[in-house]
Amino acid sequence: MNFFEETGKVAIGSRLRMLTDKVTEDAAQIYKLYNIDMQPKWFPVFYTLAQDKEKTITELAKDIGHSHPSVSKIISEMLKKGYIKESKDKTDGRRNVVSLSKKGVEISEKIKDQLIDVNAAIEEISAQTQNKLWEAIGEWEFLLEQKNLLRRVMEKKKERDSLKIEIVDYQPKYQEIFRSLNVEWISKYFTMEESDYKALDNPQGYILDKGGVILIARYEGEPLGVCALIKMNNGEYDFELAKMAVSPKAQGKNVGFLLANAIIEKARSLGASKLYLESNTILKPAINLYHKLGFQKVAGKPTPYTRCNIQMELVLK
């Protein structure tokens, strides 16, 4: 069995590591071929100093895309070999800079023929391939800089998890989860207030019987999120989006976004033209979600909650 044909692209890290190990092993032998005592991992630092004369470790790390500790270790090894030297920056005596020593400069001249031959060998390989590895690496580096692989996998996981989420209408059997999820987050950041108890202890009478709605988000059948529309009779707003709570168990599963979208669509189906909500800016993920959904900040509305320090509205089109 060819492992990489069997596993496919999910083993890209292992395959690239094997390719890197193979090339690095050859590189070590190539240095010996040209009688140059050099470790392959030193080359980026060595080459940069050969071009730019002197640099701080911070500058080197930035130039070659390595971490500061990694470059420090390489510098230490090259100092022991006598290829570089340290000195004070002439323009800023507080900074140390490194540059090639006399021995290092001699190596930089000696290595020129090697670089010519290595480049020619790489060009020869490229000419025999359909896919240009060097250009592809550049494209991958650019794309991963915009969004790394971890984030991309997290997004795919969230998309797949979303397929397991269903939004259902409230039933009396969900009263306890409706209450407990809300009590959990409110008690974590604030103090339960009278209006909380009115809605959570009697959702049927306080919300549903007055024309409101409660939706439940279930993940693989388990209720993990709740949200309500509370009917408003002030002439400006149709409903208040309220009592939205998601279990910590649902983190990263897109439950909050799907639930909020569902409750907004429910409001539209009921003929609503404008929604209102109250929150607190300490709840940054929630505020970011509301902005993502199109809510805009408003001010000056009366509120029964002492914890409220931000009010928002959504105009439904």
C-alpha cells in the first residue's frame, strides 16, 4: 500500500516533512561536496548576512520568517564555528548586531559555485515536471498567511457540525433547559433580575401567550441553545430578541449563529419590520454576532435590566 495514495491530502504535513528531510539530507552532502562546513539550517541567516552585511537578531528573524529563539540558536552555533561576529550597532550602542567574520566572508565567496550548480539542478527538475513546485509553494504560503490551515479546518468542522443542528419550536419539555441555560450565563457574568425570573419561570405565560416565540437548537438531538422573541407593544419595535443562550458544550458548532438566523426568519414570517435587543459589551462574542447579523446600536431606550449597557436594532427588509 502506498500510504500517501491511501490517505490522500490529509497527510500533507507528513509528506512535506519527508520531502524536507530528503532535501535537507542531500543539502548536507552537497556542502561536503564543495568542502564547505555548513549546516543546511544556517543557510538563510548566512545568505542574508552575506547580502546585508550586518543585522540584529530581530531583523534577521523578520527577514527569513523564523522565530527569534530559532535565529538566536543558529547565531550561537555559527559564532562557535567562527563564521560570524557580534558588535555594537554604530548608530545605537544599545543594540548588538551580527555580521560575517573574515572566515564567513571567505565561505560566502566559496559557496557561489555551489549555489550556481544547485540552482541549475533545481531548474532541471522543474523542467521535467508538470507542476512548478516553487511557484506552488509561494501560492500556498500566501494563502496560508491570509488564513492558516487550523482556521480553515475549524471552519470546515463548523460547517459539518452545522448539518447536525436542527431548530425546533418550543415545547413544555424544554422549559427546564430554557431556564437553566439562561441562568447559567446570566449568573456567570451578572446577577439574576426580576424580569429574568418572570420570563424563565413562566415562558408560556410571559412570552408565548403574548404572541412571542421560543426556538430550541438541538445538536444530534440534544437541546444546546435557546432564543426567544418577546412581543413588544411600544409602536416602534415588533419583537425583542431575548433570552438567547447556548451551552458551552456547543462551542464552535455554529449553534448561536444558526439559532439567531432562525429567530430572525421567524420574526419575518410573523410580519415584523424591526427587532430590538439589549445586551452588555462585556459579552464580546454575542455583540460580534449581533453586528454580523446586521444589528445596529441605538440609545436612550428604557430598560428593566441594570446589566444592560448597549441596545441594538435590526430593520428587516
